[in-house]
Amino acid sequence: MELDEGKVYFDVDYSEDELKIPNIHTYVFVGKDLHDGDNGDFYFQTSDCYIEHGPFFKVTDSNIKSELEIISMKEDLAEMLYTIESLQNLLKEKALKFSGTFGQIHEQ
């Protein structure tokens, strides 16, 4: 599996067993196997962290480096990430299946 470095992917999880309400997490892919000893490790940063500091491996300030929001995952978890298109499809499916769950914005 290959991901595009510097591009955005989405992780979705749920807080309830019915899988009605998705919790969406936005990550920027920064690379694979970036450390010695890595074996299929995919590295991401939260979007805020990436926008503010750039790819974590380019940050040289040790004070900042310890505060970076870095996520690593093996390929089996990375395969479950969503692109913008697949996330749109998931949300459309949720809206159809659980129509009474999601609100509307009403103009006044």
C-alpha cells in the first residue's frame, strides 16, 4: 500500500456500538519507516501540527519536537483510513441509514 506524502487522510471511529455517529480525525501523511528498525510503520501528524510545524522529521527545535502530535500505525490500520471521497460516501451512507440522527441548519 502506498500513500501520498503531505496529503490528508481521515481516521474514523465511533463512541457507540451502533456505529451511528462517526468521530473524524484528520491526519497528514509524512512518510513510512522513518526511524531505524521500522517495519511497515506509517507516520502521520494532526493537521494543526503539520500546518504549524511541517513534517516532524524536519523540526530541529527539541522543545517543539517533544510537543508534536505524531501518529504511527501499521499497514493494517492505515488501510482503514479514508480519502476525502470515501469519507463523503461514508457520511452519505450514515445520513441515509440514520436520518433522524443528523440535524439541519435552518435559515431564518
